[in-house]
Amino acid sequence: MKDLFLRLKRLLGGSVRIEVRGDDPYRIINALTGLFIPVKHISLHSNTLLSLVIPSCDLPRLRPLLRKFHLRIHILKKRGFFRRFFFLRERPVLLVGAVVLALAIELLSGFVWSVEVVPNGANDRMISAKLTELGVRTGARKSSISEDRIKASLILEFPELTWAGIFTEGSRITVTYELRTPAPEIIPPDFPASIYASKNGVITRLDVFRGAAAVERGSTVLRGDKLVSSEVLFGENGRFFVHALAAVEARTWYELEGFAASELLYKEYTGSETTRFYLQVGKKRLNLEKGTGIPYTFYDKITYTKLERSNGLPIYLVCEKYREYTLRSEPADRRDFIALGLTDILTSSLSNGRIVSSRTDVGGKGVKMYFECLEDISVTVAE
């Protein structure tokens, strides 16, 4: 425990770089090592001068050794975490201001300063109005907000919501939600229903398991045409209705066209960079330097936060870095990639089918493709 306390004391106290002058100054290194005082960055400048770094808290233990070996020291530099704040001793007003600012931040962090509703398809204005009615608004105390009560109230007020979440980060509240997924329309098997064509095509297969066929194999049908009827006739005037069931396949055709640029542009960075800093307070931007113009024609802009918000308050120190580049053009022939992309698009759109054949026409900057497919074009509709 004593060793741990000593290591912590040396860590917090920082270090000091000193010069040692006298005859055979290197003798003090062995003496310091014998006292288990860590010595770093030893530099022997001459037979009578060397410099080294030791912990600041061990400096008093060095003085008996100096008298013993008849040496003199000169302190070059002191370093340490707490020494960065020693200048405040000569500026008491600044110290008081820092304390007041810290207390103000601690006090203000107990209030809500930002409320955000993440859009997800519902009426966000109505949700924001309901949150305000429930007390979730700018300036409200965080301790007065009950997340469980608010979530339950939102779900009861908006039936289209299936879940709501409230997340508090410092002085910012974020509200997210999920919409209910409507149940698919399911037609009961004992309910009369017919089968219709969802696309134009030529019927290549029609196996009717229940119902009456309205077209034949080889028939050309248009979207909306009835393929299998729910009405089944028997006898002279008899009829009854069923839930039609059939396996349908049709030959369909598609025409897709894509275009590409005749040349490709590439970035070549020049190595020139410009950095700008500004303070973001709420929605206001406070520039910290003069000359905020960008001296480049083409550039990449990289923005990142150097100082995160304190206790959730909307205060940022933002850095913007601009990297200059020039444009280099090269001729491009991307027709093969266009054809492959058009094929992938059509394949992903076929819910239950396949591409039988394709033909490609190339002209100018564009590619036109003609596809022949076999797919299921049936859709069941209740009567």
C-alpha cells in the first residue's frame, strides 16, 4: 500500500528536469538509484555537467546528496498535470469565474435543453405536441419526467405506434418509436375468390385445382384479366362459388435502359489543407478566428467535434478541415457494368420467376436490354 501511495504521489506531482554541475556529476545517478528514485532522460553534456529528470516530490531528497558530493543543481523545467493550473493563483478573478461556470453547468445540466423526435413515418408534429403536453419540453426539470408514464401515454394516444422509447443523454432527450406493421390481408379458404393477372403476358401453364378456367394455355392476357373464376357451373342453371386455386405461369417481356458517363473523374489531392475552428452554442456559430473563407476551388470538408458537450449542454468546439484536390478525367466504357446492373435489378424484382433470355443493344452512352421471363403473374382477389 505504501508503494502504491508513493507511485500515485509521483504521478500526480509531475516531474522536474534539472542540471547537475560539479566534479564527476554522474555519481549522483548511482545515489538516486540506491534510494529507489526513478531517473529518466539522462544526458551527459561534459565531465562537469549532466541533465536528468526525476519526480518533483523526490526533489527534497536530492539536497543531502548535493552537499555530500559537493554538486550544484539548476531547475530547467517543471512538468505535471496540476502545474497547468498554477497560473490561476495570480488570476483569482479567472479562478472564481471558472468555479462559477462549473457550478452553472452543474445546475443547468438538471434541466432539459433539447427534445428530438426521430422521424419514422408517423405524424411527428402531433407526437411533439403530445410530449409538450406531458411536460417534456425545453426548460423542464429532468427529475419531473417519468419515462414509463410518457411511453404509455404515447402508445395510448397514437394507436399506430407499437413501441416508444425515451433516451436521456445529459440535457438532451431523444424519442424514438416503431410503427405497427399491418397484418397481411388473408382471404379465408371458404370465402369465394377469383384469380386475376397482375401483369401482361402469355399464359404458358394453367393448372386449375379449384374453380373454373377463364383463359387457356397460350392466351394473351392483360393486367386485371380474370384467369380463374370462383363461379363453377353445374347442370343447366346450377352454380356455386369456391375459393379458386391454380398454378399459373406466363411468359413476360421487359425493356430496361441505362446510361453512363463517357468519362470518369478522379480526385488527386494536392496536399494543401486548411483548418478552421468555431464554437457551436445551440444553433449559433461563433468563429474563433478571422478569415473564414475557403481558398480552394475543389476540396473535401471533414468536420469533427474536438470538445464534446459538457453535461449534455448544447456547446461544441468544432473543427473543420478542408483538403484541396484537383480533378483528373479518364475515358470510361461502363456498358458491361450497366448490363449487369440492369439484369440484377430485374432479377430482384421478379417475386416468383426467372429470366429465360436477354438481348442487349448498345448505342451512344446508353445500353438497352430486352428480357424474356417466365413468372407467376396470378393474384387472388376476394369476390
